[in-house]
Amino acid sequence: MSRFLPGRLTLSIFGLTIGLGVARYTEPDRTMVPEGARLPVPMDAPGMAGMPGTAAAPTADPSKPIPPEVFRGMLDAAHQALEAGQYQQAIAAYQAILKRDPKNVEAITHLGVILATAGHDDPALEASNKALALDPNYAHAWWDKAQLLYGRKQDYKGAIQALEKFVALIPSGSDRDRAVQMIQDAKGRLGKSKP
């Protein structure tokens, strides 16, 4: 018998519980990316008009409050789907969360991560900016914004500003150390680009 079996069983039970919670307290978004798509794309992207949505499910009463542990479980399940590369499931879970809590910066930020993964940098930056407008102290959104500005946009000035905000929020650790190094690198790149 594998030593991982109890962990797998626990994870399966956890997943089933979360799935039931999602089914009970949410309704799927009919604009979800169609099956077969390799990576998610914004629904207003060229070619997406007229694509079929997902099948409708019974609508839960939106006025009925969700217990905090179920809501946290929904976020955890969405994060696990994202980490596993199951983008459609992650999108559906984050959208379900946002139907109940439209100002949930964690869900907004992680939808931005999915957009960035799909190469949709501008909508990903919009997601980071929306999350930061709601909570300017949410470090993860500063980090994601900095990554896009530094790596893809090569906006080193903007990246430095975002990284400095991130560093101010994170007291210590490897992520902070990496951010400090990126600030130095970005300053060096800015210096080289000036005449």
C-alpha cells in the first residue's frame, strides 16, 4: 500500500466537498472558454463572438450567505486548479467566487495570472490594477504587475515602482530578495537605455 494513499484519499474528499460547495453556492458563467481551448482567452477577443457557453445549472440563491470555510475552500480549489494548469476549471471557480464577492482581490489577481499565461498582457495588467484599486496593500497584485511590466512590456520604470511597493509590503524572504534584485536589474537597464 502506498504511503501517499491517505493523502490522496483526503485530497479526494476535500475536492468532492469543495465541488459540492461550488455546485451548491454558485452558477457557472455561460461565457466560459469552450472545451478544447488550449489556454483561456478573453471572451471579447477576435473570433470568440458566438461561441457556445457551458450548459446552465440550477441557480443558487445569491442572497444566501456562504460559510467562510466554504468560501475559503472555493479559493483554495481555484488556486489548486491554476497551479495544476487546469485553466478552465480555475476560471470557472474564480468567476463563481466573483459572482458572490465582486471585490475579491485574490480572485481578480489570479484571473490576471491566467490572462498573462495566455499572453493577454493588457487585460492581465487591468486585473492587477483593479485588484490594487480595491486593496493597495495586496502584495501579490504588485508582484504580478511588476512581472508583466518588467518581462513582457519592458517598462522598467513601471516595474521598479511596482516592485518597490511589493518590497515595502513584504518584510523578508526569498520573494522580497528577488524583488530587490529585479529593482537593481531594472535600474541598470534604465541607465543603459538613456543617451
